[in-house]
Amino acid sequence: MLFASPSAHHAAITFGVDEAGRGPLAGPVVAGAVWLGGARIAGLDDSKKLSASRRSHLEGEIKTRCHWAVGVVEPAEIDRINILAATMLAMTLAVAALEAQLVAAQLKAPDIVLIDGNLTPHGRAAGWCWPARAIVGGDALEPCISAASIIAKQHRDRLMTDLAALHPHYGWERNAGYGTAEHRAALIRHGACAQHRRSFAPVAMVLAGEGV
């Protein structure tokens, strides 16, 4: 169930946005978008600073009490447009999905979208049409971005666990597709699969027969 505060029709609407999975060698990049809607959730922080159990608890609170959405861009698209453009696209998809929820609830579009990092999708993703501000370290500073960070990471981790069952050689349930020693060794031994990002140098080297 989604929650909106009684004053939501009158208060400024601020979305928080963050991504998970820019750096891995495999799997999608995922963006989360959250509107807290007046909910005060204790303990929000950068998802990377939280324990797995704490992230799971907070994810449940966010999903119960707030409006949220995710945007997912798959490896083939990452290879086609590059990881920066794919990240901007994932953010755009997440914000569009979240805005659609607000429209369905007869609320207005966001007044501002706060994004973790130093770039916004403005001019970098064709569908981006919202006022935005980038905040370096925003996932530890702005509760709405912290919430988006948690949503994005939890969603991507589940996707990678599911993909690990289909591609068991790489240890994705442990490394989430990042280029750990385990993952790189498996790449050399088993080669790349459809979920690997072929535009990333370690994968490209394996495909070229050069190892990693």
C-alpha cells in the first residue's frame, strides 16, 4: 500500500533518485526514485553504509509508507549507449514511473528531483523533463535520496541473485556482478554470458582471448 500525507496536495513534492550497478561487469544498472510523502523514516542512510538486515527493514518501511519506483536498463542497452547514458536512462524511467503513480493519485508532478552525484539526466536522456539538482554525497545527506539508494540496491541485488541461479559459475549472489577476483577468474574459465557488459574492458579482453 502506498502512503501520502494529508498535506501532500499542498506541500512541495521532492523526489530522491539514486542508482545501483554502474561499476559491475555484469547485470543491469538500476535506478530508484522515492517520494517520502511526509513519512519520517528513522535510520535512512547511504545503502552501502547499512547492514543487509537494516537495508531490508528500511526497504519494507519505504515500500509501505512512501511512493517509489525503479528503472532498469539491461546489459545489451548499456553496451549500445554506454554506462553513463544507461544510468541517466534508468533514472529517467524511474522518475517517469513514480510521476505516473502521483498522477494516478491525482497529485502533481515533482517540484524538484534530487539526484545523488554530480550529474543530472538533463540533456543526457531524451525523456528527462523535470527540474533537478545533483548533490555529491546526497545519499548520506538527503533522506529521499537515501531511500532511493536503498530501493535501487535491494532491487538490483535480488535481480543478481536470480541471475546467479541461471548463470551459477560467476558467484553473482555474492559479488553482484562486480569485478571481484572470483568473478574475473570465472570469466577466464567459463567465458562471458549474455548478462556480461561487453563494452567493459575486462569482459572485452576475455572475448578477445586476452584474459583479465
